[in-house]
Amino acid sequence: MKKCLIVGGGLAGLSSAVSLAKQNINVHLIEASPKFGGRAYSFVDEKSGNEIDNGQHLLLGCYYETIKFIKLIGTENLFRFQKQLEINFVTRDKIKHQLKPTELPYPLGLLLGLLNYDALSIADKIKIIFLIVQLPFTQSEKYLNISVEDWLIEQSQSRNCIKSFWEIIAVGALNSKLKDASAKMFIDILKVIFLNGSDASAMIIPKVGLSKAFVDPAVNFLKVRKNELSLSEKLLEISVTQNKAVVVETDKGSINDFDTVILAIPSYAFSRINEKNFIIENDRTDLSTSSILTLHLWLKENKLKKPFYAFIDSRLHWVFNHGEYITTVTSSADELIEKSQEELFSIISTELFTYLGINPENISRYKIIKEKRATFIPNKENLLKRPSANTKLENVFLAGDWTNTGLPATIEGAIKSGNTAAKEVQKYISSL
């Protein structure tokens, strides 16, 4: 049986492993940390006993690779699928505005839902609808050098349009400020969300922690099929002979019983590999990144009714309601990430009171999670650097949300990259 060594146990590595195991290709998966999941995992909070995520993720119906993955590992029932898009926006004056398509067939239901979105004036609604209608005729490649902000202004989107609608979508999807991200990536995302039917824009929310929803079932899928998995094993060096990887050195020993290798590691981790110049050009891995700030807050009394809220014109972007506790998410959080815990709590609790009326005295405790290198910034420079799954070595392939998936650094991007690398492995093995 042919064998693939996979380095990196995040969702990119796990999805490639599951895809190959399904095709009866033996997998040896190693992970440097003491857990699988990468940046998408959950853990038990010792004081409350709640299982909380390293970072809250909101999925979309257009996450087609992700949906196939959870079906394959048998966790589709652990997710709540919206029948159609429904987002509850909140303004600084505590007014809630719901964006929800009507029951009319797509796309009429979506367009009428936008017309009913009362956070915008009639003129702004028409501008947004006109932009969406123009998407099929918009060539995103023309806007590689233009920022999302400049493109929206060019499309006659008012400041209120941007603050009350586009910014929520863009910052959440790209984890980047509008002035920093390329419009090309944003246009490509909008086409997927708004032009693929009503299901594409609907939200998908995990009912359980990320480890139970994604990681543990994937690991079990591999174990049942007798694949080898190793934690706390760090890649040190790759030995190359005749343009092929022949030995992989780790801190636990040498590995040479493989036909192919998938490197499902972060871009910055390539600096640790001695033979990196044989694998991929140095500048391909030098990507600027952006952070995400997550706060879990336990409430004495929770009066929130909806599963999640989006904040308009706030340093806080999303609030997710878990009942006993809530989770706040700030994307592109570089301006906040270095602040102390006390400063961050003061900022977040002030926003929660201003927008949702949650009194700081109602917060019994909180836990802050900082992901300083959460995603790459999808600007022109980074988009042009993103490598394909193939490398300079004929039997070594890449996976990771930073590779050229055509998507931003999301769960969908990570899983798609893993599947792409697995297909390249199968193609290579079939040629032997």
C-alpha cells in the first residue's frame, strides 16, 4: 500500500489525511503540538466546565468542501444550518436591524430582504442591490491593485452602506481592514455568496466545540482505518535525493517509509526547515498576517435571544450567544492585540453595554484568547505570493489556508487546500 507522510495536524492536514485514507492510501500524520486541530480547536474551561473554542468560527452554506468533510467524518448533525440567511445587526443606540430574505424564490427573496433591511436608506439599499446585480459581469482580476474600500467607493457605496453592510462581510471574511485587502478577493467571495442560490449565503453554526465538530471525529476516522498519528513531533529537516524527499528528520527520529509528503504547516514554519530552498522559494512564505481577538464572557444572567449578533461601526464585530456564556470576536484586531487583559475587558465590556445593554457587573468572569498570526492579509502582494500545492520536489506537496486556494484564510480554505494536496498525491502515486 502506498503511503503519505503528512506534517501538520490542523484542518488542512486532517482533511488531506481523511481524503487519502478514504482512497485506501496509508497515512502517517505528525503534529508538532500536543493536540490536533491547529487554530481550530476547543478545550474545557476548568472553572465553568464549558467547552470553549480557541476562536469562534461562523461558516456559510457556500463552504462546500467543509460540508463534504463533515459529512465524510459523520458530524453533519453537530451543526445548525440556517434555511436562509439571517443576521441580526445592532447599532450603537441598541437598535436591532434584521437582514433576512423573504420566502420568494431566489434571487427575489434576497433582493426584497435587502429592501427590508432598515439600517439603510432606500437609496443605499438600491446601491447595494445594483452592485450585487452587477457581480456576474464584474471581472475581479481588474481589481487586484485596488483595495476593497476604494472599490466600494468607486461603486458609489455610501459611508453608511459600507459601515452598515459591507464592512461586516469583508472584515469577517477577510480578517483585514477594507483599506488593506484586495478587492479581487472580496469580489470573488461575493460572487460565491450571492450568486450560488439562497443556501450559499445561509449561516452554519457548530452546536459543539470545534474539536468535537471537526478534529476528534477526523482523528477517529483515521484511527479506525489503522493510520499512524503522532503528536508532539517536530519536523527538523528534509533530505533530498534526485529531486525527491527521501528522509524526514523529526525530534523523535528519522522517517523514510513514505512515497509522498504533504507539508500542511503555516507559511512562517518553513523558516525552520533546513532544506526549504529545495521545496519552495523563500519569498512565497513571507506573508504579512492579521490577528483575531476572542473573549469568552460568563454572565450572571443572559437575556440575549438570538444565537449571534453583528455590531455596526464597532471595534467589536460579532457576539455569539452560548447561553451560560457569550463569545465576542474582533477580526483584524492588530490595534487591540497588544493591550493588557484589563484594557481589553474595559473596551469589550463597554461595547457590550453600549450595543446590547449588558452591564459589566453582570459579567462574572472572562477569558481572553489572542491569535496574533491568525490569517494572512489578502492584499495584492500576498495574493501573488500564494503557492500552489506543487513544490520543486516531485513527491512533496503543500496544504494550508495560505496556499493558493482562491479563498481567504478560512476553515473552507484550509479544508480545500488539504483536498487539493490529496488529489496531487493521488495523481503522483498513480504515475508510479
